[in-house]
Amino acid sequence: MSTTAHKITFVDPEGTETVAPADPSKTLLEIAEEHGVKLGSACGGVCACSSCHVYVRAGDASLPEMEDAEEDRLDMGFDVQPASRLGCQVKPGDCDLKVEISRESIETWYNEHPERRAEQK
């Protein structure tokens, strides 16, 4: 059993980078919320929207394959790319990840937190 602690580096469209421990029992969305990362969650993380749309830029080979429900929801997203995933559906694998938050997601986050809109870049 490996004792190496893996990490997730979240990068948002505003240029903010947040590094968080990769807890394999939690989704990217749950980890982001615990560490103050601006990742949208309009449906509350139940795969009913695409507001937690991210791009996995490194470490994607360690992630489980996308299931049909996630693929169907991503069809609703903006600027979907081969690296696109939904943060509410992905749990970290066994290596470090670099996750870029989509513009769609951060805009949703500001809509969910209107008191923080003055911070928007």
C-alpha cells in the first residue's frame, strides 16, 4: 500500500490556484467545496446539471471512465472538450491531478454566491 499523499491542483479562470489533498472517498466537487474553490454546484452535486464542469489537465488516466449519466449531462455544458468531466461525478484516482475550472462553472459559483460578486475578475 502506498503512503504517498496525492494532491489536486485546482486552477480557476481568474488564475487562482488551490492545492488540496486528494481524498479518494470524495468527489472533486466535495473536495473543492471543503477548500474554498469556486466550483459551481447548481444542482447540489447530483448530476442534474453541468455547473461543476471542469477540465482534467493532468492525471486523467487514473480516473474511472465516464458513466452515461455524466456524459449526458456534459452534453448540456459549454465548451466541452476531451478533458471535460463533472466535478460531482469524479473521485480522485491514485495520482496527482490538475483540474481547470470552466468559465461556466465559476460564473455559476458567483450566481450562487452573489455576496462575493465584487471579487469577480
